[in-house]
Amino acid sequence: MISSAIIPQPLAKLPWRLIWLVALICTIGIVTLYSAAGGSMSPWALKQAITMVAFAGLAVAISYVPENLIKQLTFPGYIIILVLLIVVEMVGFVGKGAQRWVDLGFIRLQPSEFMKPAIVLVLARFYDLLPASDVRRWRGLWPAGLLVGVPWALILVQPDLGTATMVLLGGVTVMFIAGLPMWYFLAAAGGAAVAGPILFAMMHDYQRKRVFIFLDPESDPLGAGYHISQSKIAIGSGGIWGKGYLNGSQSHLDYLPEGHTDFVFATFVEEWGLVGGALLIFAFFMVIRWGMNVSRKSKTRFGQLAAAGLTATIFFYVSINLMMVMGLAPVVGIPLPLVSFGGSAVMTVMICLGILMSFERQSRTRSTLS
């Protein structure tokens, strides 16, 4: 426990237990990227460390933004991001077969990443404004469905199935917690099942291959199923204690594709084993537990819904990636946040954590005043 006497008063109010947990996860990420590069800070570890420090500073800055200001910015922010998604569809930058970025010259912006927290906040604000008596009626469903459905469709056609899935799951989580009747969700699930063959036919070839490989990974072990086959080998070969740091053969001998991005968990577990993997999962669990406590202790309906939705967004990041690398879900390109190389997931998660810290601070202040 750090003594509050040696910390400036504004910093003393930060949730230091959370910060140390996040620092641990980030450190694991940098250490793993260093190993994935064969014991070098380039090309991934140093760049990732700088990215993490920058966005951690952004999270701390966001934590000082009052909840009321966040509420006022939700609808304007959502509209701006929606307009950017339309701009992407019209004149967006194309890379690796996808059209997901707005090229501003000095930076290529991916608006879909901002939609992950934005969809949670705008739905939380919608249900905060909606009278409680209307939540379980039709007027509590169709506006929320539009708020989720429009950006989901725009992101899906980029194509970016992973991000579209995250936006959909974040929105549905807030709708569920807000109190919509269960039969709405059961009917939607039934409709999706009926429309499944049509949706499958509309998928791109590489997306259909991912579904086939998920159902039968051994059908093409040297082609479309290569990623998941090598991931399972890496995880299994780590055993209980792992092969030792810098001794992962699958990643170092380039058998494991994307061992620094989507499949970084396999790289980590091969070297640190079941014990290391369990430690990392437990650290994520504690972060998610903290976020749900923020939701539970919030004094406002907006804070409760937004905190739960933002925490769920982090949960979906972690759970889908882990299921993906272990062959329990199709590969949809969702990284392990704060561990995989890349700034997009780091930015999204740090924004979520910054807003959660703001809600936690607001809740603590109200409890002190009362």
C-alpha cells in the first residue's frame, strides 16, 4: 500500500490497486513481445511500451472528467463516430483487403474502435432518459436497436467481423441490464438462427473458411487451419510450468503465425505454462471484478449501465480472444487487450478504464458527502 503522504493529493485519489493490476498485464504484454521478437525490443516491445504509457496517461486524464460531462457528450460523440463510419465507407483507406480507416495525413483513424465504448455510453444515456415504465415496452427496444444496428452494419461491410461483434455484444449487454424482457433476446436469437444460412452465404470466403475450420480444425491443418493448430500445439507444449522465458519453439521458429498479435496468449503460455496463463487470466478477472463493483456502487442509473457495459466490453475482448486461440470460437481477429501488439485495443480498453475510474471517483465523492 502506497502512503498517501508521499503522493500528490489528486493522484492519491486514483484506484491504485487497479493501476497496479493493469501495469502487471501491460508488463506481461511487453515481456511477451520482447520474447516473440527473439529477445529484442524492436519491432514490437518498445513501440508497445510507448503506446501503453501514452494511453495510460489518457485514461488518468479521462478519470478526472465529471460524469455529467460524459453524459452530455454521449449523443454528440456517437453521431460524430457514426459520420466517420459513413466517411470510411465512402472514401476510407483500404489496407489488407479491408476499408476501415480515415486517412488524415498524419494518422490513419479507425472510427470503429471508438464505437465500442460509444455504443455502451449512448445506450446507457438512452435508458437513463427513458422512463422506467417504458423500458419493457416497444419504445424501449426499437430506438436502442437502431442505435446498435446502424453502426454494426457499417462496420460489418468494411469488413470487420470482430469489431462488429464487439459493438453488438456491448450494446446487447446494456439492453439486457437495462431490463428489457428476456423474450426479446430469445426471439432475436431464434431469428438469427433462422437467418444463419443467409448470413453465412453473405460472408466473405475467408470468413466462411474460419467457420469451417472452427467446426473441423483438422480439415486443412496446413492451410486455413494452420493458425489454430499451431496455437493448440504451443499451449499444450507449455505444460504446467512452461518451457522457460525465451525458449518457446513454436513462436521463435515461426511455426506460430501472429504470435505477437491475435495469438500472443499461445506465445506466453508456451513459455510460462499453465501457471503463467492462469496468473494472467486471474489478473484480467480482478480488473473485470473491479469494474462490476464500480457499476454496483454507482449512484446513478447512467453510471450503473455504462460501467457494466464498459466492463463487459473488456470481458468480451479477453474471453473471445482466449476462446479463439484455444479453438473454442472461430478466429475473428480480436486481440488480447494490453498484451497483443497494436494500439487500437490498448486505446479502447484504456478509454473504458478511464471512464470507469471517473465513475468510481464520482461514486466515492457522493458517498463521502452523504
